[in-house]
Amino acid sequence: MPMKNDFSGCSHGGSYIFVRDKCVSSPCQNGAICISTSHPDSDISGYTCLCPAGYAGRQCGDSLADFPQLRACTPGSCSNFGTCYNSYSSYNDDPSSPEYTCVCFPGYSGTDCSLPPIGISTPCLTSGIGGCQNGGICQNIFISPSNDANFFCDCRNGFVGSRCDVQAEDPCASAPCRNGGLCERDGRSFRCTCPILYTGSACETMLSDPVPPLIFSCPQPIILTSSVPVAVQWTYPFALDSTNSEVLQPVSANAAPGAVYSPGQLAEVEIVYESLSGGRSTCAFWIYVNPSQ
């Protein structure tokens, strides 16, 4: 899981307190961003998870499709172009109570990013300016449960730490993509490219509906006239996987080109193709040898 940094800029008695990193254990799920924080009424350190789209609840472990009541972000949650994240705070004793975090547009800060960048001292200006290294960018944020305006260093690829000064481990090193998914570093997090059968942030969900292949040039009925057994020639149809256009070979066939048929014999030929998603399509045609008079 991605790790954000090892400090907090949380306001506490008019100063900013740096705390031990609670994100090292990767508590946030489903690719959520973890930010180390301090409690506004104590020196106890904790963390806040910024949930990716579609998730909320304890450590961003709940799907909004299953628990829509956990959605805290609304169109008006964060003002002045701030970005709203459904979030979870380790200080929250009731994770069923929705909460959100605003990541403010550059210059803005305060409750819901409502303070404009004119004549005010934002957290980034007072404590974060010039301190984010290796391309890190200082971001003002607002966390709804504690009404806490603070900041963090938004680190670029490969770095974490209070000032983005620590080389981070490769987020793909733990092989987070499941079911054969390919992992690619994406900022502080990772992105999975899933195989055809799977979807989800970690390729954890199997697609429910198999997609059948496409079959072209299935033979028409074949009628021959002969007084003796005859070898019947035909050509296998052409089949494509409809999801990736891969050419498919038959998985089963009850006859083959060149098979011998007797006069008066009527036979149905069936050729079955299967896509990578498990869908099946069948080419079927008749062969009839009409006895000569």
C-alpha cells in the first residue's frame, strides 16, 4: 500500500507537531493514501486514509456500492476547487460515521479550503514552504472530523518522509496485483493492469459474464452424391476472442476434414471455441451423402 509521509503539520496550541509515522504498517486499503497525523488534543500520533473513488469506511475497506451511507463527500464539501476524499481517521471511534478530507487548491487553506490566498498565513507558508525535497509539493488540507487545517508534503515517485527525503520501497515489491495483474508504480501508489478475466484496483474481482468468441466462415451444409464411402473435405472456421482479437483454436470437434462418410449417412459436425473469459461458441453444420441411383 502507498505510504504518504512520516509527519503531521496538525495545529496544536499554535504550533506544528511532528510525529512518528503510523503509515509504515500500510494500514490503508484498496490503494488509499496514508497520511500520518497527530490528535488535536494530545501528542498521540495516528493516521488518516484518503480513500480512492468507490471506497470509504474503516481504513477505506468498504465499497460505497455496498455501503452508500458511508459517502461523506458532496459536491459542496470542498470549496475553491479543493479535491474531496472520503476518508478514515484512526482517532475515529465510530467508522460508520462518514468523514472527508479536502486537499486544497494551491494557496487556499482553512475549513473546507475556504480561506483565499490573500493576506493569510497558510500551513504551507508557515511550516511547509521550501521543505519538501525531491520534487515534493506542499499541500494544505482540511480533515472534517477534527476541523483540523494542516499540511503534508505530496511526494513524487520513489520518495516518502516528512520532507520527501527518504527513498521509498517500490510499491510493487509486495506484488499487490492479484490474478496475474501487472503492477506499475504510480506516484506514491501503484496501478494494476488486469488480465481480461479480472477487474478492480488490485485485479481482485472476476468478471461475472463470460464473453463468447466470434466465429467466421462456419461451413454451410455439405451434400454429396456417392454410391461408395467418400472422404468429405471442409475447412475449419475462423474464430476470434471478442475481447482482445486473439485467434482461437477449437477446444473440441466431433469430426475432422477428410473423415469418411458412407452412402445414406447424415451427420452433424460440431466445433466448439472458448474465449479467455470462459465464453463458448459453436459452429455446427450437416454432412449428408446421398446414395447414387
